[in-house]
Amino acid sequence: MKNASRGINVTSNVKNKKAAEYFRKLEAGGEISHAYLIEGEDMERSMDFARFAASLVLCEAKSGEKPCGKCGSCVKAANDNHPDITVFASAGGRSSFHISDIREMRSDAYVVANEGVGKVYILSDAQDMTAQAQNAMLKLLEEPPAGVKFFILARRREQLLPTVISRCQIVNLGSSEYDAEIPDEAYDAMTKLLAISGTRFDFFSYFISLRPKRDAALILLGGMRNLAGQLLVLKTAKTKNDGTRDERTDKLLRLGSARFFAAASDELAEAISAAEGNANINALFTALAFALWSAKTEKA
Ligand SMILES: [Zn+2]
């Protein structure tokens, strides 16, 4: 179901300031990927974020902060009549998002952008897509037409097919966690894991020794995940320390690669949903130790 009539407010609606900042930095570096899975229970919030990202991508400002809110593209986006921003939404309810929408999107995506900058497709409540609809989207995600970006909004990533998830960058807007405080133990754990220069055995035994009870585990893993996300932003944006960054963050940035932080963030997110789903904590820490070790030692 195509839905073109919802208001937009460029930035003030965006509750996830850090995620917005992250996108601004990606955009400035020309590093915005072609497909994002925006994950979060609050669909309205995800929609605000997707609209912000769409304005950012299509903003015509030559200098200054984007989205500028003043150029023709920003104004059209704000008035919800930008010809190159198209929203598809589920009709409401599981499997109510059909392949016909994806076919429509697919034929449209190959037509050159009206304004010449690019095109954005926002898929709201994508967890309601049928398997056929998701499969129909794969090729488009794999070989997207030039200048086309997809923002796929879903409540939880695991509601989508793995083949779709693996073709997207993931942004989690879950519970304002991008803005959360990170506990000291998350810094400590991340630093030790990266600094261990010994064998896989040393790495495993350290990580498994941390293994706390479920509630504490969720706090630790949540903190580590947020930390990995923030470090990834800093790595990707290659920002210089402006004096506000603390020493422990700098140390972590020296120890880990962007690739590690990206992998760690994904692995930790998976572990968190497993822990929330009552997975065995021992088994979970063992699996996570293996995944983090692989991420750490993987050759670029
Ligand atoms: Zn603009």
C-alpha cells in the first residue's frame, strides 16, 4: 500500500540524535549504504528517522549541515511531496505487505530520479511483508540501481528473512539505546577483549569468566553493544579527538578496527535478543566468545 501523505519534520522529530549524527557523518564521507534496516518497536519513531535520512540523502545544500531544511529538495520532503521519496507501508497485520507493492517499487526504482539526485524508498512495517514480497526484493537489494536507497523499517530484524537482513546495514533505534549511558564494565570488557594478545584460550576464558546472571548479562551485553556502535561511528567518521573524548575511548579506537566493531555490534545484538528470549546464558557466552574471537582475528 503506497502512502504518500504523512507530514515530515526534518530533524526535530528525530529522537535518536546519535543515530542521526552517525548518518550525517556517513553522508559527509559519501559512505551511506544503499540499504538500511531500521529496527525498532516504535514505528512512528522509525518513520521519523527514515524521513530524516531521506532528506539528508537528497538535500541539495553545497555546504553547511544537511538536511538544510531550505533547499528545494528539503522543502518538498517537508511538505511530503518529494517526487523521489516513496513510502510503501503494510496494510496492517502480518502478511499484509504484498509482492505487488514490491513489483511496483521495482519498476519505479529503475526509472531515473525526477530531480536527478537520487531516489529513496521507505518500507514501513516491513515485518508484515510476505515471504514472496521479501524474495522479490532481494535482487534489488543486491544490485540496486544507481542512486537508489532503501530504508526498510521493521520492529525486529528476525521477523525478516535472513537473506534480506544480510543485504542491509542495520540501525537499531530500539529503546533510545544510542543515547544510553555505557556502564564501566562494558568499557573494561571491551578493552580486555581487544587487548588480549594471547591465544584463543585466553580470550575465551576471560570472556566466559565474565558470565553473569541474566539481568546483569543483559546490562553488560547492552553496554558493550552500544559501545561497539559508538566506536564504529567514530572509526567510520575518522573524527579527530576534539578534547571531549576520554582516554579509554581513544584506547579502544586504537585497539579495534571498524570491521571488528561492526561485527561485534551485530553479534552482541543477536546475543541480547537470545538472552531476552531465555537462552541459556552459559551457551550464549560461549557462542559469543567464539563470534567475537573470529571477528577479532579475521583478516581484512
Ligand atoms: Zn536541503
